[in-house]
Amino acid sequence: MAKFSAGSSNRIVDLRQKPGRVRSFSVGTPPSREQKRLPLRARRRRARAGIVFLVLLLIAAAIYAVHWVSYLPALNVSQVIVAGTETLPPQLVQTFVESKLNDGSYRFFSRSNIFLYPKTAVEQDVVAFFPRIKSAAVARPSLFSRTVVVTVEERQPYARWCISTDECFQMDATGFVFASADASTTPSSIFAEPYVFSGALAGEPVGQVFIPGRLRGLLALLTVLQQQDGLTPLRVSVVSGQDFSVDFQEGFSLKASFGADAGTLARNLKLVLDSDALAGKEFQIEYVDLRFGNKAYFKLKGESASSTVQ
């Protein structure tokens, strides 16, 4: 039988312990502070997620409530009034606006609701659909009024733009062509100026702008020709992208280019007409050409070639 001394380095295991009372020890590191905080963080995340869900639910409920309220008959537009028309029948504008507010299509928010109706879109659509209308303003008389008032401003006929002597159109002072003109109408009866313009436009002229950016300078030239040179311009024809001609009541025409100063053109034309070659022959001149800088050309009626003013 082996003997063990008390000082032996071997460990003694006491086998006399009762079953069920053996203690077990786990080998490892104790839980850290971060691990202890995990349940708290999880609870906070769940709380934040719940708050976000609740907010989204409230927003969705509010949007649906606005949708439902927008279709209440008591909050829909019941009347459209048109003001400011002169030539255009107001019933046409009224019917058009009503069709825009009640187009028959389903939308999440009603277009005819007095608080949600598309004010700006209606104004733009009216101007786009009716070339004669220059501007449109849509408003309601009071906060809870179910009446919509459409106030329009019509374009004023300034001059005529013509394809031929039998087919002309009305043009405002900005060059916008907005309606046909009766060939039998006397220009002075409705137009601010007796001028007739032609050229530069292709296809359907209504809705187009005649020489945008250049018309103001051309009108200034016509005014100077009347006031300084004593001439009477009648017709302006745009020959190309750079050149135009002006027909005068005196029987001749002026050929010039865009971009030239109005005052300079008028002075040069006056010098040519007063020159020795043309003095007293105004009614014999076919045209004067001022398109070539410091050189001026002219042609007399019946002659086959043009001449230069020295």
C-alpha cells in the first residue's frame, strides 16, 4: 500500500464528499460592463423604434385625413367667375377653368378643394390655352369662399403680321401673334400702328413671337424715320436672319441689317436722299441699300443696275 506524505506535491482529492454537493467552477473571464449594458441598449432601441413608428403612423393618419377632407362637398369650388375679358367670351374661360378643376380623374387630393386647388397651374394653363390672354390671376374673395375669380388681361393689337394681302394676323407690341385679323378691317380702327410685318415665322403663326429681341430696335427705327426724316413706313419684311427691308409710302424701300443703330441708319438715309444723285428724285427711287457699312447703294425705277452714292 502506497504511502503519501503531507509534504507531497500531489494534490489529495477527498472522495468522501456526498453526491450532489460537488462544486463546479467555470474557467473564463467575468462579464464586462459593456455586456451588462446590452439589455439597456436593446430596450432603448426598441423604444426609439416604437416612437418612430408612432410618428409615421400619425403622419399617415394626418395625410389620409386631409385626403378625406379635400373631397368634402362643402369645401369644393362651387362657382367660377371670369373678369377682364374684352374680345374673348368669358364663358369660354369659365368652362376651361371648370374643366381643369374637375377633369374627371381621381387624385389623392381633390383639385377642386378651395384650399388645395392648383392656383398657379390654372393661371399658366389659361395663358397657354388662350393666345389672346396676356396674363391671368386666380383668387378667392375670402378665406372660406367657394367662389374662384379669374381675372385676365387681353393682348392689345399693335400691328399686323401678314402672309399675304388676304391673310393677316394680330400682333401685340412684343411681337406675339395671337389672333387672325379680318382682311377687311381698317388698320387704324383696331391697331395702334398701321405697320404690316412679314417674314421670319414658319408654320402656324399664332403663338409665335416675331423677331424676339430685335423688334424693339426695329420699332425705334420706324419712329426715327418718321420724326427725323419725315417718311411714312408702311411695311417691314424680314428677308433673312440678318436683313430686312422697309417700304415707305413715298414709293421706295430701305434695305438694312439688324444690329445697326437706328439713329445712324436714319441719318445715313437722309444723307443719301439729299445727295446730288438723288435730290428731288424721291419718287423715282426703287430702293436704298445701307447694308454695307460706309457704302450706300441705290437703284432708280426702270434701271437694271444699282449705283453707289459717292
